[in-house]
Amino acid sequence: MQDYMYSVLGTVGAALILLGFYRTSIGQWKNKSFWYELDNTLGALLLVIYQIHLRAYISGLLNVVWAIVAFRGLTAFADRRRIPSKSGRRRRGRT
């Protein structure tokens, strides 16, 4: 039963990353959107949990780096939302 739980986590993680890629590829999301970065961050973290369970440390390390980069994208998105435009109003990002 415990292996099944980890398999579900890994499957959901992979699906989040692939769906984010798909939505970006068809133009539904921009590659710097909040939702794209959130999908990548959560998906990579779920895959890391799964890969640690499997003792697949090399691919787990890859997904740790993937999660860090995606998290940096989330923080960059937040920074862009806080910077006011020249007109004095806050800029609105497109998601």
C-alpha cells in the first residue's frame, strides 16, 4: 500500500510537469506565468519524494535542481508583480 502511495505521488508530479509544458506549448500559459512555475515546482517536488523512495538519487537530484529553478521562477514572478510601472500603477502580469 505504501508503494502505491509513492507511485501516485510520482504520477501526479510527472503529470503536473507535463501538463504545464503542454499548456505552455499550446499558448494557454506563458512560460513565465505563475501557474507554469507552480506546476513545475510542485511536480518536481513530488517526483523528488517518489525518487527518494525508489533510491533513484541521480534523477532525484535532477528534480531538486528543477524545483529550485522553478521556485526561482515563482519568486521572479512575484517580484515582477510588485514593481510599479512608470505610470505609478502596479503592473499586471499575464497568467
